Amino acid sequence: MTTPAASDITAAVIGVGAADAPNVKGGGHRIGYTHAESYQRDPRVRIAAAADINNRNLEAFQKQFGAEHGHADYREMLAERKPDVLSICTYVGLHHRMIRDAAEAGVKMIVCEKPFVATPDELIDIDRVVKQTGVKLVIAHIRRYQPAFARARELYQGGAVGDRVLCAAGIDGWDLSEWGSHWLDMFRYFHGDARVAWVMGQGRVRDATGYGHHMEDHAVAHFAFEGGGRGLLDGGHALNHPWSMTLQGSDGTIRIRDEHELVIDDADGRRVETFEDAPVWDTVVRELLDWHEGGPEPRVGYSHTRGSAELNLAAYASMLRGDRVDLPLGPDASITEWPVNHLAARRATTS
């Protein structure tokens, strides 16, 4: 494996955000800056271009990161600049077509924000795109790189608290997707990305919106892994506060507090392990570039994180069908947009 010269790899960002955007629920984030800052810290990468429909935001981004080329239309940018690596930092309703367009335009590497597809059919089409183009796609499930979660996985999979029984968490005031998809992904990560056998979901949808789509006020997903173990995510109300989540085994528990501390109760009693933050985004970029150069697929690579999108969609499909959903998901012509939009439309016609 050879190391390329400095700045050999060109990067671009779609959906730059605003430099002073508040990090609040509803979509006011600056995640495009987070991606660009990590590219900037890797000597192999040069930020060459950006695309955003807001010209003021685009110019501010270009100035900060030295991106020579700015475009209002991302397709024009792909055709004219042909970046090697692309970050997609827009809302979920745009991700599928942007991944497809980028891969078919010859982009070699893509980092996409989550959730990355809005329907089962989109997920199936991304399978096709990845297979046919060979694009190296990673999804921003960055907590796979946080030391506390990696250690919890090691303990839970290694039998430190016996057989795996239940991963449980709640998210106060959030949904199953924009925030909850991180926790769903963590539950899969703790189970070695094992297949999910079935999902049951229920939700209350009223008038909440954000990130370009309807959002539920409260939803719950309960699911079972093949080979043992279950997951329970309450999107709307915290569980086991102040714990981020609890991993229940047959012979003990692992509690994760504030994403930095583990409280482990096992046969030897109680102990606490504390961890520092890790430069997760820098690691995502480094592992993606290494993958491109012949290294292994990153922890957030598509083959590892695809199942998290399927699980997320299956929970909403269960709400729509009023029934348990058995995986794998197949094509579903009845879900033509983000599933909560369908739930909101159903409520509007019955209220």
C-alpha cells in the first residue's frame, strides 16, 4: 500500500450549513463544518469544492476552508469538479439521490449523514449502487469510535455479564431516527452487527417537524436479534436516567453514563471505568482513506451500518402496518417517502 502525496485527494461537501448555526433539534446544525475540519486535518486531502443552495452560507464555507469552487447545484459540482471523496450533509430526503448521483459520477468515497435512506426501496437501490460502482460508502454512526461504547461492546460480547438479554435506552424529547438511529446502531454494534429477526414499533405523531420531514412526538421500537438478545428504544422519554443506556446480561449489567463512563455489575461486584473523548471524525476520515488505499473496511462502512437503516425503517413500517415486521425488508411500494410523513398524513385524514 503506497501513501499518496500530500493533498492528492480532493474532497467536496454538499450542504455546508452555517458557521454560526445553533446545534438544536429541528435542523440547525453545522455538520458540514465538522466534516470539513476533519478533511482539513488529514494531509492527504484538499477541500476543493462545496455545494449549497444558500449562497451566503456557501461563500462563508469557501472562505473558511479555502474551497476554490462553489456551486448551487451539486450535480454541476460533481460533473465539473469530480471530487475523490464527498460528504453529504443534507437531510434524509435528499440522501438517496445524492449517493446515487455521486457514485455514478465517479466519486470513489462517500461519507453520508444519517439516516441515509427514507424508504425500503431506496435502501435496496443503494445496495445496487454500491455493488455496481464499487463506491466506498460510510455512514456517520460515529459512536462506534467512542472508547466507552467500544469497551461496552467488548464486555457485552465477551460474556462479562453472561448471555446477552436486553439493550435498553430512552431519548428524552427525540425521535427514533435523527437521534435514535445512533442508539439503534449501537445496539447492533453491541451484538456484533447480528441480523435483526423482527421489529415491533408504535408511535404518536402530531404536528412536530424537523430536518425536512415530520417527526413523531413519541415512538418505541422493540426488536430481537438472531442468535439471542433484544433491544428496546423509547424515543420520547428517558429510561434509567442518568444512564445513556443499559446492557442487561443474564449475570449482570453494564450501564453507560453520559457516553463516557461504564458502571459494571458482575460476579466480582461493581466497578467503574471512565473514558476520554476520542477524535471520532478524524478517525472516520482516516479509516475511509485507508480503505480506499487497500486497507480494511471501517467500522462505519456500509456493510456494517446498512442493517441500522433497515432496523430504523422496519420500526416505522411496523407502525404503519400495525403489525410485527420480520426482516429482511423487501420492496415496499406503499412507503414512498419518509415513513412519519405517511403517519402524519394518515392522522390528518382521520382527525
